[in-house]
Amino acid sequence: MNMTEPAPNNQEPTPEKLLIDEPENFPFHAAFVVYSEVFDSAGGDDAKRELNRNLEDLKNNVIDPETFYRNISRFRRDAAPNQRYDRFTVQTQRKRDWRVKSQRQERIRRHKK
């Protein structure tokens, strides 16, 4: 057997989780946190290799964060199918209503003393 010839039983090793987080770069850090969660719950080696490739491409500025999230979205759905991303509502009020309310509170506080 030649040394340059690969062994017949030689398969690609199981992909390792990349540890290339950059806390000072917020968009990359957020992507790394998502990658980390998805990598831990990913089923197969092919999925882990694709996740690693996407994170490395993001790190090397080959793809932008939007493309990164689009590429890994199918793994996120597989990882948490029952997780819902609900919108939240914000209660607003008119500026005049806010002023009336704050003036009333100030008046009460001023006369309580």
C-alpha cells in the first residue's frame, strides 16, 4: 500500500464545533450564539459540516449575516419545531395624554408633602 493512497476505511472525521466567537463584533457574536445552539442539536455530520462552512464564510466576510441566517434557517426549524416567534405589542399614548398624566402625578406628589 502506498503512503499517498488513502486507507479504504478512512472516513471524514466527525466535525468539531468551531470556537471562533468575537464578543466585540456584535453581529458575528449573535450569529455565533445561534450557530452554537443549532450545532448542539444538529443530527448528522453533513448538517454540522454545513453549519461550520457557513460560520467560516461569515467570519471571512464571504457571506453577510442575512445570508448566514437564511442558510441555517432549515436547521433551526428542525431543532425547535414547536418554538414560536411571536410579535409583541407596544402600548402607546399621545404626547398630550402623557403630559396630562405626568402633570397630575407631579401635582399629587407636590401636595403630598
